[in-house]
Amino acid sequence: MNKVYSRIESIVGSVITVKADNVAYGELAEIETRFGKSLAEVNKIEGDVVSLQVFAGGRGISTGDHIKFLGHQMKVSFSDDLLGRIFNGSAEPRDNGPALTDSLVTIGGPSVNPSKRIMAKRMIRTGIPMIDMFNTLVVSQKLPIFSISGEPYNQLLARIAMQAEVDVIVLGGMGLKYDDYLFFKKTLEEGGALSHTVMFIHTAADPTVECQKIPDLSLAVAEQFALKGKDVLVLLTDMTNFADSMKEIAITQEQVPSNRGYPGDLYSQLAARYEKAVDFEGAGSVTVLAVTTMPGDDVTHPVPDNTGYITEGQYYLKGGRIEPFGSLSRLKQNVNGTTRDDHRGLMDGMIRLYSSYKDTLEKKSMGFIMSKWDEKLLTYGKMFESEMMDLSKNISLEEALDLGWKILADCFEPEETGLKSSLIEKHWPKK
């Protein structure tokens, strides 16, 4: 029998405090108000004074309301019935479908023991040349997409969700505008990807505490699918909103702030989520791709700065394209040596020539006379941007490699590319 408390000591925003014993950190409680019942979560314990974050906010709560601690942390139902469904940050249906209450699993558990992991060595094909060819996404990798507001990062995630060759997609949205939520829903439905997708969506109008639950819900479900032998891709947007929700709650509780007002455990909180990426021995895998917006395009902002120490590279989204400079998949060398014999050499050669194109653009803007070589680079750069960097492309890695050779052949003589003679002899397009 769970003990019921009928005296609330204080109410500050959506945080309430009550004197209670035998309560655990992260434990759920049920608050019965005159407007109905609401869930709350223990997020601070000092002696017998327990602070709880109320999911529905503090409005309507009075000091005489009843609080019943449930004796367990937040759980989410897991089964194949999740596929095609949309839930909120409390794991309640957002799609007007039936509630799922069977096979509950606890969220926010520890990351997988390293002894149970295997080396990342399999490629995830996305159909996007700037990923597959130049910065390959690898199974069990954890990568952020660094972006600024206004960039099409949600459109990029939706395209990856539709094109990625994985068994299950888990999409976690945090602080989304309602239009963005509808965009994801409509795009995945029309693209036929919703049938193997689970969505956990927190909109900007939803309670702050639910924003914090989205990554844990998404990763808990992904882990269960992986244990059943599925390769799962978790797409999260936006981790800066997740960090801001932590900041908001920390301020409410008058915690001593750290850098730019964020809580001191920001790094640990981010790492606890990213480290859920895993390739299980004898089972499936979890791969994490998460958008992190940079306020003011400042990569030294605490959220992207801490993220960079945790993850295995990053994609930079600028001008509606994944920038080849700064973007890095540190695990790509685990796979691009086994895809096709020309993958690594062609990738390096094309980026080297694109770097020369950027230098030529700068020379042109300063009024320098363009040489024949400069003209070739200018033609190459425009073709590279339109054919390779366009995120609307949906072609296989092999088609992208063939396209790369075609672009080189249209712009240069074989000896001008700097590529190995053996590769040129084998792959240079025949005229």
C-alpha cells in the first residue's frame, strides 16, 4: 500500500515540495487535485524534503492536495504495437490511438556494459551523397547535426527517416513547433516510413518536464527493439531544447548555475543519452543522430561544446547543405575501406579539389585574373554543389561514386585530379 501525503510545503512554478520518507530519486508520484490527477517526478531530495516536477505544471494545485508515490520510475510500454504510433513526453498517445499499458520497461536506465558491445563496422545507407560517400554514418554511432535556427534540419531528419536502410526509426521531437510536428507526421505517412517508425513528440506548448523525457523514452524503446535483433536509428531534434528544459527547471529550484546558466551536470546528462548508442553482440543496434542548434552560430555555446566531447564527429548544416569542411564522421574509416575500392581515394580527391575551388572563389572575389585551371575549378565547384551537396538527392553509394567520376571527367583531365593511376585506369569514364 503506497503512503498518501496530504500536505504540500511549497509550490514554485511547476515544482512542489513535500515532506516524505522512503522515496527514491526519479520516482513517480500521482497528485490528486480538484481538476483531476497529474503525474509528477522526484527530482531533488534533501533529508525528508522531496521536490517534485509536476508534468502538467503547478496551476490548479493547492497545499492540501493528496500526493501518492507510486514506488517506481517512469515506464513505457514496449511491443511491436508501437510501430506507426505517435506519443507525447508522458508516453501517452498523441495520435488518438489506444493507450498501451503492457510489457512496461523503465526508461533512463544505465548505458550498456562495454563488454557487451562490438566494434562499429557496418554502414547505414541514407541515399544522401554527402553522408554516404563523404561522411558515412556507421551502425552504433552517435553523431550530432550542428545547425543554426532557420536551417532545414527537420527536413533533413525526415529525409533520413524515409531513406535510411534500417529496421526501425525512433523519432524524438523536443520543443517542436506544431507545424514541424505535422510536417514529420505528414512526410512519414506519405513516404511510407511511418509503418516502421515510433514517434515521441514534445511541442513548445507541452509541459517542460515532458521535453526532458523524450530522449529517455526514445532510447528505452530503441534499446528494446535492438535486443530483439533490430537495427534502430534514433533521430532527436533538438538537444538544445532538451538542455534548455533542464536549465529552466534548475532555475526554478534555485540551483547554483554553471556556464551561461546551465546546470553543472549538463555534460553528464548529455553523455547519459548519447552513450546509449550500441551494437549488441548477437542482437541489433542503436544509432543516434541528434540535431543540436547553436544559438548565434556559436559552436562554443555550452550545448554544442559539451556535445563535441561526447560524440564521434559531427555534421555541420549550413546554407541548406552539409558542409564538407568541419563535418566529420570519425568512424567512417571503419567502413569506407570495404565498400568499393575507389571510395576512400575518390572521397579525398573530390574534397581536395573542392577546397581548391573555395580558394579560387576567394581569388575571384578579390579581382584576380582567372587562369584556365581556375576556370576548371569554378566549373567543378558548381557541379559538385549541385550534384553532390543537394540534400534532396536519393541515390545509392555506388551511384554517387559513379557520379563523382563523371563530374571529374567533365571538368578535368585524368592527370589533373591527383588520384592514383590504378583507380583512374579502372574507373575513369570511357568517352
